[in-house]
Amino acid sequence: LRPPREAAVYDAAALARWTEARARDAPAAVPGVGPDGAPVLLAARAIKKGEAVVSLPEASLLTRASAEASPRIGAALRTAGDTKDWVALALYLIDESAAGTSSELAPWLAALPAAGEGSLDLPMFWDDDELSHLQGTQLLERAVGYREYLAYEYGELSEGLFSDFPDVFDPSVFTADALAWAFGVLRSRSHPPLTGAELALAPGADVARFSEGSQARWALRGFGPLGLGGGKALELVADRAYAEGEEITMAYGAEEASGTDLALDYGIYGGRAAEGYALSLAIPEDDVNYDDKADVAELNGLGVSQTFLCRAGGEMGLDPDFLPYMRLANCSGTDAFHLESLFRNEAWDHMRVPLSEESEAAVCKTMIEGCDAVLAGTESFRSEDRAVCREGLAGGHAPRRLLAALQREGERRALAGLRDAFAARQEALPTLEYYATWRLKSLSLIDEDGESTYSGNYDSSGIW
């Protein structure tokens, strides 16, 4: 994939003026230039923790409505009606970018990166040789998935919208590469809550760069009394105090984002977030208790297939619903009584403790074998990846080769830690407390040492 245009010259002062004109109040932070020449968000004055550093009214956000209001492509989008929201926004970006300095978005567009190394540096823009260094990772699978998805969507546009409105969508402007660039911009410049069904861009606020240590995130807030009524504004709230001129950073993506998510959508690699792996589990359709298990899962906000993020740290890095879901999926034999309708509302609580030694052994075996299978797929790259990570750029390794090694090592560490945790759990099976014991304790029929709470002494009434 190639960028549809060269990166424009970034004018920080022009973007600062443009952003201030669209802001609700005089912003406490303005776009500036970082030491590396990249756009950043700088404190315009001293800022206190908890203060909104940027506040953009909803009318200043770029949405599907913005695209449909375009004097050039808006009528076509309104007529078509069924164009996906992200596609409408992407076409709007392409059109405004092609308009150059005459675009009302020109100061902001000039700050947008092209799809090149060191700029819009997402894996979907890597060449095949660079992607080969991601072999065995979830990141490769998802990056290739993005490429295939974009190829499909461009084909749909070519046969539909572009064909219906050839005078509106110039084929020399609305190319496959242009759509890929706009898709990359949308993925890399949008953050919750402006994602999914609420997809929107926040020009000006989006220059805040990522910091692994930052807890600051975008938020939509009412600006009436007590934050109620009076419309809403997109705000970035400082998670600490900043001195005038200091760069303001934020957290990217959803709070549960993995390293793969951050690399895929934002071009951020390495760090603690990289040490994660998305584990997809499912209740087998041929399970004799499929319907009962599906009901239990649904009652607890889960589906018949579910993805959990595993972070480095073994069991400590697991989602609290992961083990219960694993036990539910593996529940069989004499343990299946937990799935009976009588226990439907309590079944999930039952799953929070080991059901039986046989059931927990099946859970451990499934996890260990699954981790081993994935780890085996990257074992041949292990020594080389570690050498690349150790030597870094100083060792003559290309930047993307280093990024790929960091990503693959991060996924491997998360899986290895999980595998070791379940291997240790497997060895400890004889000493674990299972449902039967847990239940007796919850009814106070035995104490913490497993001894009966019945004293065995007869009283003088003769009843006992």
C-alpha cells in the first residue's frame, strides 16, 4: 500500500488557531511541535490535575453528518443512504484532502500523516517481507484481515457508489490506496467513546500522543449545570498537573486494549501492553449440554463464543470471567448437574470454584495444549527475536524488524506465563478446594479445616 499523497507541511500555529476557533472555551492546551518535529499537544499554561485541557463541542466533531453535509460528495452519500459510517467518513477525508488548501479542514489535514514508515506506521502498510517477521502472531492475522477487508469494501464501492456517481467520485482521487489511508487515519485518530456506532474524529484533540503511563482518556460530557443538559463536549481531562509548555499525553484505545490492538490501530509497539494475547473460547456446538451452557453464558452477559485478553503474569493476568467460562465449556459427566434449570441462576457462581478434580484437570489440559500449539509456531524465531530485541537499532536492525520482534516476544511471554500457571495448577489439583467442599463451608456444615461443625455432644433434653 502506498500513501495517496505526500505528507503536507505542518503549521502548528495555524492548527492552534483553527482548533481554538472550534473549541467551546479557550483551550488550556494547543497543538505544537515535538522534539522530533511531529504534532503534539502542549500546555498553553499551567494545568491542574482534573482540568479539561481540550473541550470540543459535538458540532466540531467530524461525523457521518459532516460527510453528508459536504458540498461535493454529500448529496451522493445522502442518496445512497446505506454507506457504512466509516466509509462515509473515509470518503470525506479523501475528498477534503484532495481539495488541498481550499478545504475548511486544511490546517488539520496538514497535520495528518501519510501512510509511510515513521508516519502512519500501521502493520497494514508494511510490505510482505516486513510482515513475514510477524509470522505466528495475532497481529499478522489481523493486519492481513484489514487488507482483505479494505479490498472487499473498495470492490463494493467501485461496483456501487462510485459507479452510480462517476462525476462525484473521480477514480484518480478515490483510489484503493486512498481508502486504505483514510481507514488508517480513522483507526489511528479515534478513541472511545468516539468509536463503533459513535464513530467520530476530534480534530485538534487527536494530536495528543500516547504515553504508557498516562490514564487520561477522551470523554463526552454535558456542559450544562453539574454536567447535565446544555449539549455535550468531547474533553480530554488531565490525569496530572502540567507546567506551561509541557507535552500532554493520553492513553490510547479501550481500557482493555492489548498490545496487538495498539500496534494494529495506532502503530504502538512494545512496552507492558505488548505482553498480551487474545484467547478465543467457545462452547462446542456438538456438546450435549450446549443449550444449557448457552443459557448460563447469556444470563451472565457472555456468548457461546467469547474472547478474553490474557496479559503477562499467568493467572493474575486473566479476566475474572475466564476461568468460570473455561469450566462452563468443559463441564461434563457428573458435574453437569450444575447446568440443570434448578441451578440456572446460581450456576455461574458454581463455576467460580473448581467443580471437581476431573473437571479442573480437563481445563488445565485444554489450556496447556492450546498454549503449546501456539508457542510451537514461533519457537523457531525465538533466538533471533531475542537477539533483535537485545541489540535494537544499534545492532543494525531495521525499525520494523525490531517492532516485529518486540510484538512476537510480547505475545510469547504472555502465553508462556499462562502455560506455566496452568501447569502449576495441574500439579496442585489434589490440594485444591472443589465445589462440594466449598458448598459445605458456605452452609457452615464444615469449618475451614474441613471438620464437621456438629459437636457430637448430647444435651440434657434427650432430643439429641
